[in-house]
Amino acid sequence: MLLDTCALLWLAEGGRHLTPKARSGIESAPVLYLSAITGFEIGVKVQRRKLDLPMPVRAWLDAVVSHHRLSVVPLGLEECVASTELPPIHQDPCDRFIIGTALAHRLPVVTADAVFREYGVEVVW
């Protein structure tokens, strides 16, 4: 199961914004994955002052990944090319990388973004 950026943020703050179905899926998943692009997206949000973290981005991500035992999926050639082959339904480039990663690895995505379904991604929400 792959977390989108908002799902990661909500999980890190205790999960109260996650639906019961999303929380259950996260708790029962044998492995929780995170796309490396999420680090970029969070860093940009902090830099633009759209997100405030209690510590520097790298330290925060390291702590959250460790605490929740997340496996980070790097952006390799397969994920990047899959992201460029998507039809232009979703314009957010970070979400396109997450969708491409989900499709390349056949992973369901924990996301509140219903647009992911239009790409044939299994959404857990």
C-alpha cells in the first residue's frame, strides 16, 4: 500500500483525518510504501510556508519513516516513465509520480484524491 503525501501527513499527526477504512488498511498492510517524490513535495510546501513542521524536513521525514516503518520507493526509470505516459487528467506533477509509482508496482494508494481512480489505481479511502 502506497501513501500519498496528504495521507503521510495525516498519519504522522495521529491519523484523525484518515477515514476508518484508510486507517484499517494502513494497520493491516504488510508493507507501507512512500514514494520518494513525497520528500520533494513536503520540502517545497515547507519552503513556500504552506506547511510547518516541528523540525527540519529531512529530520522529520527520517523520524516518520522510521516510526511508521515505511519503505521508500525511489524514483527510478520505470516510475518516471510511467508518470509521463499518463493521460493529462491530473495536473499535479507530484501526484503523477505517485500514480506512476502505484501503477508500476501495482500498489493501492491511500489518498483522498478521487482523481487517482481515473487512472485505474486502486484507492483506499
